[in-house]
Amino acid sequence: MSHQDINLRFPKGRTAFFIIHGVGQQNPFETMDYFARNLLKYFDNQSLSLKLEHLIAKRRLSNGSIWTESFVRVSSIDSEQNWLVDIHEYYWAHNTENKISIPELLQWAEQTLDGTIKFYNRQENKDLLQRLLADNKRKGLFQFRLRSLTMFLRLFNLVYPALRLVLWLILLLVGPFLRGRFLQSAWKLSKQLVTPLLVNFVGDVAIYSITDPKSPYQKIRQQILTESLTLLKAILKDKQANYDQVILTGHSLGSCIAYDTLNLLCIESTLTPNKSKSLLLDKIKGLITFGSPLDKIAFFLRETAQQDQYIRQRMLEHLNSFRVKPEFALQSTYLTQNPVICQLEQIHWVNYYYLKDPISGHLDYYENLDNVEMKYQASWGLEGHMGYWTDPSFYENIAERFLYASNESTDNQKFVQKVFHSQS
């Protein structure tokens, strides 16, 4: 075997992926399973000798309660190789599942559409709107998608009671002949069968995007973010794992949770001198977003003040300013100094998007990030939105950016020489 036949690279150091799932009816460990299985496939193609372990760690919730976290570790069989990749999952689906009704969804969509139209029709936002509509893709997004969603929900709200009643009667009649999942309450099952996946997806987004403190759903959003931040801090401070780098990874709505978690860290590190050192924020080296609606939420769903409330508007912008481009801020001679000093400049942000994924897109509202267009083959819609998980090039790109040591490193050359001599 020649030196050219040997893969000269191997993963570096101790890495933790902090993965946050997206919308839908997720189950615990599913996101971890997806990511770990496909990362293993990538490593197998690199001819690395690996082992996979299930590990547990003692954690605390934000209220102080103790729980046991399960995560998986990928590492080398070779004891001389001290690299490892741990995959942690933050599971939040149980907080939002079946929490919002169809009429509430319709009200949310109409209020969002109305608020968006009013905001971009303001005189001071005319230039911003023109810049956004200059892009044909963005123009289509603004003119049709939210309005189409509102029309769909409005129509569905009209026919939903009749559809459910008809399906309930059918299930009662054929009940004696059914098996499996159909052996449950006909009324409950009728709701599951008649409610489209889109409604479940939109429900998660609606609950999470409601920032009004008077809404009962605001508590759900706050709980999601609080527990995400608590688990991230625990992983950063884990002395046994002693990670060299932690990479936040969010799919779909999970990318928004990851972003908001980092935004909270910016605020917290600002409030206390040297807080960033005690929080070990320098260990956070990456943010990976894929299938992300961050731009859409920023343009459609962000909280805005009334037209004359320029002080409130600037305060909201300061509190949600992590890597937001300056041109999207309110132009005002007052409150120009942002009190939030973000100490996360070291983070390498990579956003992956697919043109047939209706949720994702090229992120233009934010700065200092890399947008990477994926080229896998998938149809428009849900298939396009989920295709990242099984695309080999997705994991290859992540590994290239975050996992490999340089070929010139001394440790790497020693490892290569050892493999070469053992196989000669």
C-alpha cells in the first residue's frame, strides 16, 4: 500500500454536537439517531475504525430537578487516537404537541399577515420593502406564501367540523373490523386522520413565534428556550467530557431555537463582567442551520412596535440582534448604542438550504455566515425539507469544516505512519 492510498486525515479533539430537532411529531432520540447513523456512514467511507457508545450523564433542569441525559459517542478503536464526537439531543416536541387549536392557528396567521402588511407599508420601511422585493424569489415569498397559508387555514377551518364528524361516523361503523392503531377512541382518531401534517407543522411555529407575554403560549416558548440554554451550559461545563468545541445544530424550527439560545447567551454574558469565561463560551465554535426558516420568521413573525413607538422598536431590536445586518434596524438618531455586547465572534455559522424546501432558504437577514445550497434529489415539500438528514454531502461538508485536523499536524503524521507500517 502506498502513502497515497491512506486517508491522511482524522477527526481532531473532542467535539460535541448539540442537535435541536424541528417541527412535527418527533419522538425522543429520533434526531440523534438520524444524525449519528449518517455520520457513521460518512466515517465508514473514510475507512476509520470506529466504536459507538451509549453514554449517560447527570443533568439538572432549570428548576433544579435532576434528570438523566442519554447521548452517543463516536470514537476510534485505536487507543492512541484521543478524538471523539459526542451527539447530544435537545428534545422539545412534547411542549407544543396538540397545544393549539385550528381556530387559534387561523387567528395567528391572520394577525401575522395583517401585522406584516402594516409594518412594511410604513413610510420609513418603504426602502426596506423595495430592497426585499427586488429579489424575484423574495417577491414571491412576500406576495403569496403567507397569504396562501392564511387562505388554506381559513378554508380548512370551515370544512374541519364536517370532515371530522363524517370520519367519526365511518370509524364507528367499521370499528369491529379494525386493528392496530385504529383500536382507540373513534373521536380522537378522527382528529388525527383529518388534520393535515401542515397544520401540525404550522402549530409548532405559531406557538414558538408568539412573544406576547399575555399569551399562554409565551410560557411554552420561554420553557423551550430556558431548557435549551440550561442543557447547553451543562455540556459546556462538563468536566468529564472536557470538550474542545461545541457545535449547535438546528433543523427547521430547531435552527430558530439554536439561534435564540445563542442570543440569550449574548445577553447573559453582557450582564456580568467576565461571564463569558465562566460560561466557557469560547468552546462554542459553530452554528449549523439547515432547513431553516430564520429569514421568514424575521420578516413575517418578528415582534414589532407600533409606528410611533420608536423607543420600543429599538429596544426589541437590541434584545434580538445576534448577527443581524445593520440595514434591517430602525433608522433613528436615538438609541444607536446597543447595550448587548455579543461575545460569540468565534462562531462559524453555516446555513444549508435546498431550493425545493419551502421552509428553508438563503439567509439574508443575518451577516457573517456561509450559505450553502444543497444539490440532493428530492421533490418539493416535505421530502425536500427532510433530505438533508440522508445526504452524504451534508455530512462531508460538516466534517470538512469542523472535524478534521490539518494534514500537516505532527499527531496526524504519526498516525499515518503507524497505519502505513501496520499495513505494509
